[in-house]
Amino acid sequence: MRNRLYIALASALVMLFACQKEQDFKHTDINKISVVTKDSSFTLTQFDTLRIVTEIRQTKPGATLNYKWTVYPRTYLAGKAVELSTEKDLKTVVNLSPGTYYVQLDVTDGSTGVVSQIQYGLTVNGAFYEGWIVANNKDGNARLSFIRADDTLMLNAIGTANKKDYPGRVLGVGAGLARDISLIYFFTDQGAYRFTANDMFENGTTTSMFPKGKSFNSKVGYGLTKLLADQYIVDSDGLYAGFGPLFYAMDVTSPYSPRLSGDYTLFPYPISSAYYTTYFYDNKYKRFMQIAYLERELLVAGTATGATFDMSNTGKTMIAADLGPFNSSSAEFYLVMTDGVNRFLYSLAAGVPAMNQQIGSSPDIAAATAFATSSMLKHMYYAAANKIYLYDMLANSSRLIYTLPAGYEVKDLEMLRSSSKRLVVGTNNGAAGEVYYFDLDNTGNFVNNTYVKKFTGFGEIVQLVYRTK
């Protein structure tokens, strides 16, 4: 027992002296580094340049310092960290999806390896939150450019966002923008592409949307049903259907159906006039056709007795369609028709035939190639070559309201649907495209008889589409 006590006492003494020896060290002050900046958080629009100028303070000036800037999402599952720069001050173009991020600066003392860190909050707003999509052809490539609501012009937006060219020629563009879906569809003679609307990043191609194959060689139309249950793609080859944003829990980017069966040649424009039914016009047999939501069978539309026209047999060819008055459950669509000699204005309101009149006293109406209708007034604008006319539906007559310079041709007319107080005009002068904004007064004429804004730098313009918030 006594021996055990001696051993325990000796061990304790050894540990005590050992601890005293370990505590006998020299203290050396490290270089304390601090970073001073003007702001602690930053907000900017996608593709803008982020600049952070730093002032570095040290308790031991003169040390060699190394820098590393990193950005990462605030949500762990939203993506990985990305290194931005190794310079003292940050200057970088922010090519990130809209969202919230942290930007972190690591400053390392080269002599000690000690790292000082500072974080900044970063909010990236979508570069394409609202404005006009301009589909155009330039230098052998199909392009989507963008005129933002603040009048910022971004030429070749998809090329810049995806760092690639899209060869071929434009056949159509559509915007699926509702609820939990925010997609841009782009169709060329070389294939189809899908982009997220907020950032224009590519997220689909022909092979993912049409795994069994699909080629495009004519004008293409895209549309959502009024109920938002389905999306449709239509061209001269046929009609293709996919799920819409009503079923946001489902994969809305899943492939489209095969061509819906039937003998038809549809005008490339879905007419979402009624809540549960979408209509199309068959130019082959001069008739309206319809499809119910979630159905994949295209049927000939029936007509009630006493209707203004027979939907199953109009005897006319559709050459244009545009939206008129609308609400959350239904809409009236104006439809320009021809019998080969004369032009007619039809309309379909909540799926029911409404207007049916031959267009009278309208100069150049037989040569018109672009049309746009108001959702507030009974007005339709049409263009022939370089001239723009206003057709008063109630008076059944038209008047010339603007003439562009010689050599110009109006390619597309679009109404700013939120107010019906601005007409947007896409023109071509040879292979050079321009976009004009004309504001409208209460009589439908152009305010001050001229445009309020003009945008240039496009290639040959094919189509204009509005991207809503």
C-alpha cells in the first residue's frame, strides 16, 4: 500500500512539472488584419459588374497578403461556391441566377498562414424581369434580344447568357409566364430551345422536349391554356401538348406529347378564349377545332344555332389573330380571315362566335401583313409595307396614322397589353431591324404623331413578345 502511494505521488509531481514546462513559452503577437469597405451588402441586376473596393488594415504593416473572393448561395442546396477573384479589390461581371448569395473575402498572411474573413450579402435581380423579347436573325444566327422595362437594351441576350451561338433562322418565340412556370420557348429551323425567363439560361432543347424527334420548318406558335393546365406548341406539321403551370408539383419541363392525331393544318396560334377549352383554326378544312384541358384529342368545334358564324365551316382562311378584351376566366380574340378576295374580322368570345364583318373602306388591307388589336377599344392596327393604319371596328373603316421612311417594312405589331396605350412596332430596313414605341391617345392615334422611343442594333426582326413580371 505504501509503495502504491509513493508511486502515485511521484506521478503527480511529474505531471505538475510537465505542465509547468508546457506553460513556459514565449508570446508572439500575430499580424491582425481587418477589412474596411463602404458597404456591407450589395444589390445588382444579373450581368452587371460587382465592385467592392477594400481598405486593408494590419497591426504589422508590410506583410505579404493573399486574397480570395468566393460567392455561394445562402441556401445550401441551391448550388456550389464559385471563386471570383484573387485580387485585393473585386471587379467581376455577375453571371449568377437571380437570388441571394454571400460573397466572402479571405485574406491570408503569407508568413503565418493566418486567415481573416469577411462576408457581404449579395442580392441578384433577374436581368430580364419585364420587357420586350425581340426575335431576330443576324450574322447567320437566330437571336433573342431584350428591351427591359427600364429601356435597357440587351442585344443577343441568349448568346450572352449561354456563351454560345444559335445557328439558323427564327421561326417563332413564346413566353410561358404564369404562376410557377417562367419559360421562354425559341424555335429555329435548326431546332427548338427552352430558357428560364429570369436569366435566359438554356434548360431544354429539341431532344429533351421531343425525345422521339421533331423538326421545324414553318412558323411556330406557343400558348398556355386559360386554366393554365396545358401548354401547346403548334406549327404546320401539327399540335403538341404538355402540362402547364396549374400542375406545378409535376415536372412542367417534361417532354411534349407526340403530334395529336388528325387530318388538319392549323394556323400557328392557340386561342385560349374559354376557361376549360382552347381553340385552334384549321386552314385546311376552314374550321375551328377545340381541345379540353388535360385532353389529347383535337375535335371539330360545334356551333350553337343562331351563332354569327359556323365554327365547323367558315369557308375562309385565317391570316392573323390577336387578343382583345380579357379577364381571369375568358377572353375575346380577334381573327382576321380572307376568302381569297376580301378580308373579314371575326372574333371568338369565351368560346362563342361574336364579331363577323367584312372589313370595309380600309386602304392596303389586302396587302397587310402585321396586325395588333386593343384590349380596351374596338381598334385594330395593321401595317402594309412602311405604312401603319388604324381600323375602327365600329365605324368599319380605316385611316393612315403613320408612314415610316422609304425602304422600311413593318414586320410585327404588338400591343402593350397591360394598358393598351402603347403600340410596339418592329421594322426591317433590309437586314437591319429597329423597334419603335408609339404611345396612344384616347382616340387611338399616336401621341404627337410620332414615336416616343426607338431601339436599334438588331438583325432582321421576326417577332416581338412581351415578358411580364
